[in-house]
Amino acid sequence: MTTTPASLVDRHVGFVHALREAGLPVSPAEGLDAAHALMVIDLAERETLREAYAATLVKRRAHRPGFDLLFDLWFPPVISGTDGTAAEDAELPELRERLAELLTGDPADPAFREFARAMVGRFGQVQAAPGRQSWFSFPVLRALSPETLVARMLTAMLDERGGLPEKVARRHIARTTEAFTEAVASDVRRRIAEESGVEKIARSAVRPPIDQVDFLRATKEELARLRREVYPLARRLATRLSIRQKRGRRGRLDFRRTVRASLSTGGVPLTTHLRPPRPHRPELVVLCDASDSVSTFSHFTLLLTFALREQFTKVRAFAFVDTVDEITGLFAPGADVLDAIARLTEEADIVRFGRTDYGHVFERFAERFPDAVGPRTSLLILGDARSNYQTPALGRLKRLAGQARHAYWLNPEPRAQWDTGDSLATSYGSVVPMHECRNVAQLAAFVETLA
């Protein structure tokens, strides 16, 4: 990699800016740390450059895929002038045979990525619009069809490496096939960046880190990845609420110790001694909006509720649309959480007319479950505070919050949309503290505020 100092500075600034635009938290100080790191490494070693940037700019494992993608765009590998010439005259069966050999080997082999670049050069350019061509991964993978080579590769691996378990061989093939697919996609991005500009492709190519995916826009695949974020958050939430319980509760007066201590001051009880409060795990009541408008948010929060069972002495969960029902039984020990969520709409009595009505929900909750909220309870309300212009029942919510030890409201809508249309966010927020909670990062930040 050869570059002048001025172009390296420009590329560094552009790269750091692209990371911020992609949602990675990179401070100005960290950008300077990365610049200082460049002064003590060999810039000709591309992987050393990558790791220097990663060490100074990447804070979480979930941010690494986006970082690597942007690094490959801003600091592409040097491509030899002979790239693709070996595959110019080869027939397709010969190319597929070569691919099968590579997929049974090590994806770190330079020949692996060289072959991927050659295949993009041969098959990847197609007409995107009249008079305009562009680069795509799909025609490359369609031509080579690596998934149809699995049986051949599996036989070759088992014959060559006697005693190798078939499960291990299949796992290796799946991993190398995925690596080849990514190598093709990476070269496609490189070629588009060379033609259209790195800034343009960077904005469209990088998906936000999983902790910044908006709950209301999460795909099925992203929800599956979000499940892995649930249990650490559940443990932290339980710990924070336990700390608040202990800090907020003073023990009863220890009369004997107080009198004994007063003997040193002539019988004047200058210092009072309290009995330590009895430690206990907190109780939790969750009220979750299960309407269609917040379906992906409720999906995640019900996963959170399921995880919280193990952290609290008692967890009671309630779902609602325009009436409310207890769903704690669906999340009994041993139950499958995804099956429980699917059963929710069929078995729970949460719908009358099908339009969210928070006021009726609060009134009905107090009537049907008067013992649910008590002085040891943390009340957690999850919903967008949109009540279809129905009566808000603020007085009833205030009494419920007053019965609880703590009450919190998590709203999945952006704060800028609060109080628009039928939103009662500010009105409800004046009774129960309301927090914007659109993604895992904001949920984690809410948990930290409980310290």
C-alpha cells in the first residue's frame, strides 16, 4: 500500500467519519489515538493497519463486522495486474472443480480471494439499466453454484482425511462457503467503490450494529440475533433494581445497640443504629403492549420478560391491546419462549375491538389484578403510549405507580414523534418516567441509569 502523507490523512479522516455514520461510537480522542498508532506501525502491512485501527476504534464485538467492511472499502488490498487472467479461458466445469478444491482448504490462503476476484471479473458485471452496467454478487454465485458442490467436497474430505467426523467436515464446508460468498461480495463492493466513490457505497453497504437496530423495524433475522442480547441485559436490570431496593429501604431502629453506644456520651444517643434490612430479590410486574403497531418491540420485550424470570423472586407478566390479561403462565419454567409468544394471540384475552386503549387497560388491570402491584414491586410498562384518542385514565395510572416501589415506562418510538397524533407520551410521562427505548443500546443505557 503506497500513499502520500496528505492522502493518508484524508483517508483516515474519511474512514473515521464513515465509522461514525455507520453507528460506531468513535470519539475525537479515539480518532487521534488511531492516528498516533499509524505512526508506529508499518503501513505497508495491511492487516497490521487493520488491527491498529480496530484496537483504537472498536469497543464491542458486535461492531467488528461493520468496521471490517468499511476498512476494506477505505483501504482496499493491492490487486496484481494479472488478476483474473488464469480464468479467462477456463471452462465452467473446470472453474467449479477449482472452487471445490478451495472450499475444502483454508480460506486464509491468498489463492482463495484471488479466485473470488477472478470470478467477479468474469461473471459479476451485468447490465443494471439501459446503457449502464454494474457489479453484482448474484450472477457469480449462480454461475458457480457452490451449494451444489457439497456432496463432492464431503466425499473428498472424508476420503482424504480418514476418520474425520462427517459433522466436522460439513461445518468446515459451510464455513468456507460463507467465506467465499463474503469474498465475492467484498470484491463487488471494491469495484463499485472504484467506479462510484467509496462514500456512496459505504453509506449503503454497512448495516447498523445489532445493538442499534430499531425494534420497530427489525427483521426476523435481526430479532434472532437480538435474542442473544437479552440475558445479559436481564441480569444487569435485576442487579440494578436490587441495588435500588437496598438503597431505598432503611432498616428499623436497633434500640439495644443505640442505648449501648450512648453510654460513651453520658447516656445521650448521639448516634442511632439501625438494623440491616432483610435482603431480598425484587418483584417485577411487566405490562406489555402487544398491538400490531409495536409487534417487534413486544416480541423483544417478551423475550426480556422470559429472561427476567430467573433474576427476580417473582415476575408477573401482562399483555394488552384494548384490554389486559395475565400471561405469566405462558412463560412457565421449561416453556419454549417463541411458542409462548405465538400462543399469546390465541389464548390471552387482550382484544375487545382491536384498537389500543391504554386508559381502559389501566382501569381493567386495577379491577382484575388488585394485588399485582405492591410496595416491593417494580412496575415496568412497555408501549408507545398511543391510545387512539381514548380517555387516558391518568388518575388510575398515578395510583398504580404510587403503589409500586418503582415505576418505569419504555417507549419504542423516537422522542420526536411523542405527542404527535394520538400519542399521550408527555401526559403519561408526567406520571411514570418515560424513556425512549428504540434499540438495545438505549435499553442498556436505561439500565445504567438505575444505578
